[in-house]
Amino acid sequence: MRIIDRYILKSILGLFFLCILIFMLMYIIIDAFSNLDNILKQKTAINTLIQYYLAYLPIIFVQVAPMTCLLSTLYTFGKLNRDNEIIVMRASGLSIFQITKTVFMFGLLVSLLVFWVSDKFVPQSLALTQKIREDIESGAKLKQEKQNEVIENLSMYGMKNRLFFVNKFLPSSNTMEGITILEHDEHQNLTKKIVASKGIYKEGIWRFYQTITYDFDEDSQLQHEPQFFEEEIMTIPETPHEFLTQRQKPDFMTISQLEDYLWKLSKSGATTVIRNLKVDLYQRFTAPFNSIIIMLLGIPFALKMRRRATGLSSIGLSIMMGFLYYVVNAVSIAFGKGGILIPILSASLSQILALLASMYLISILP
């Protein structure tokens, strides 16, 4: 490695780890003070708090890594530019790529690390922190919220190879509305589809209303006319409690679990649920590379910074570019889940636009 590469890498690494440490400490302090009333009221043990915030560290790292990379890049190259070191490098015959390739490689390594952490640790961390947070919260308040809870677009993979899709589930009354049940054989071929307007669980029995049952043969072709019942007792072993505890949350799944869940849903006909899950899945692959994309976006701005207030300038530009980048990303994700964009384009649109913009801005640098 060249001396200039070691010089730039040393600056980037020092700023990166310093910013990560500061952001983590700030998050923990702010979160602890915001929940101080509940912590004191519930007399939460120190061990529980330590476990909670240790579990949150992977989540914080994944969230702040892109902004930390951007801030480190802006400050490092802004300082080099302020001290006229960039001019010396260019005068010695170094291209923009040769000057910035160390940063590019560092950003790629950070992105791969974020990808690994977000898949292996973040789902478990989210589940654990949610459980601990619920334990810390006021029992009466939590109980009241759960009594009034209304769960929409609930899906679950149940026993006997069944898939459940429920438009609305009211735990307080053990009532489901807008029900679709798909039964499959051992080869995941659709054998039966049951549609019901409402289902009520009472005395250990599910009673469904206005049901239509479709039976399918081995080729997934309808065998006979659908059967309609105004009221029908269904032999479903799952209780309302199991629907609550086993409901699938994409944020709590790894990539392999999410792919497997999508495969199970592929023949369900629940297009909205499948589309949303596909957006979530593709985002798992694209989001970790926000770090390197946003670093590339920051390079041309950093190389143009000539004011002496390098630190303040880098912070201001980081906030501005990060805000714009994540606004575009949020809009594209919303368009994907709304069916306006295809899922893979929805998950990658902000990265594509940022990459094109950074390449253009770098190409017009003097």
C-alpha cells in the first residue's frame, strides 16, 4: 500500500470509529433518559438495561454506518483540500480514482460488514429488544394497548400445511375478518382454498361465517363447484394466541427465512402481501450498500470544500445529502409497496440515482 493510501485510510478509520462510538453513546443516553420514568417506575434491573442496550448495538451500527462513512469522507477529503494536499496529489499525476480508491475499498468493506450484521444479528436483536422493552413498559398501559389492538394484514403459516391471510384481527374479541385459508400437500401444491367474511373463536372452536370452499386436483384445477355455507365450524387447531405469537414479521427474519416464507406464499394469490415482502427482501440486499453509495456521493462535494470550517461544512453537507438520499429511498419504497414500481427497482432506485449523480459529479471535477 502506498504512503498516501495509508495516510488517507488512517484518517478515514479514525473518524469512522470515533463517529460510531459517539453515535452509539448518544443513542443510548437519549433513549435511556427518554424512558427514565418507566425504568424507575418498574425498578428495572441494571442487568436488564445492559442486556437491552447491548442487543441494540447491531441495530445502531447498521443505521448509522452510512452517515458515519459520509461524514468521515467529507471531513477527510475536505481537510486535504483545505490544506492544498489534493492539488499536490493532482499535480504529481494522480487521478481522482487513484486518490479515492482507498476510500472506495473501505466503503465496500463496510457495506459487506453491514450486510452480514443486518442478516445475522439484527433480526434477533429486534426481537430481543422488543421483548425487553415490553417488560420495562408499564404493565397496565401495555395491557390496555393490547386490549385495543387491531392487527391488519396478518399472515401465518399454520399446521397441516395451511397458509392464513387475515385482513383484520381483533385479539380482544378473538375475531378475524376477511379470511383466506390455503391448504397445500407435501409438494406445496394447492389442494383447498377457503374464503370467509368473519371468524370467531369461542369455547375452543373457530366458527366461520359466509364461507366459500374451493377444492383443487393435483394439477391445481378446480374439481367442482365451490361450496357456500352461511355458517361453518372449522377444525383449525391454532388458537388466537398462536396467531398473535406466530405472526410473521419481515424485520425479525433473516434473508433465508424471508425467501422461504415468500416461497410458501407464492401460490397464495395474496398479491399485496407478496409484493410488500419482495420489496423488503430486495431491500435487504440493497440497503447495506448505502454506505459505499453515499460515500461516492460525498467525494465530489468534499473535493470542492475550500472554506476553513471543514468540520462544520462536512457535518452540514452530511445532513443535507443524507436527508435527500433517504427521502428518495422512502418514496421509492412507498411506490414499490403501492404497486407503482416493480419491487427490485423500488428497493434499488435511490442507490441507482445516487450512483449516477456521484459518477457525473466526479467526472466533471477539474
